[in-house]
Amino acid sequence: MTELEKLNAGEMEEVVGGTLPIPNAVKVITSGLYTVLHNTPENVMTNEIPGTRLYDGDIVIKTEQVKDNMTYVYVQKNGASGWIDNRALPQVFC
């Protein structure tokens, strides 16, 4: 079980509200469009996870899993996990 899965509802609300720091949390950068999560580290439409659109400012938690130009992340707003193109992730943590 990960640290995030151990949080109760009150603690999660504090995290989402920005009062609790989470290591490796970053805001997605999409240049006004959106990006999606993928179920494998290949950035192709056939492996997109339905219902996982991410927009500018959505918060994700980066993991240490990186392959080519993709990073595995956890999305706070919907509890989804998947691969995201590195171009949508800033190099500096927020």
C-alpha cells in the first residue's frame, strides 16, 4: 500500500487543498489543451486510458518509473495511475 492509499478522507482533502506537501507532486502543463494517461509507456492512442484527461494545473505525483519519454504518475483528482508524456511535466517540483 502506498503513502497516498493510506491517507484518510480528511488527510486527502488537505493534500488536494495544498496544505500538506507531497513529495514529487507537480502541476501538469498542457499549453491550453489536455493530455491523457496511458496504460503502457508508449504514447499512442491505442493505449490511452479512457476518462483520464489532464488539463493545465492538474496535480500528479511522479514516480521513479521512467521509460523513454514517459513517466508513471498517480493522479489525485480521480485516483488513476498511468504513463504520461514527459513534455506535460515540469522539471521542477511544486
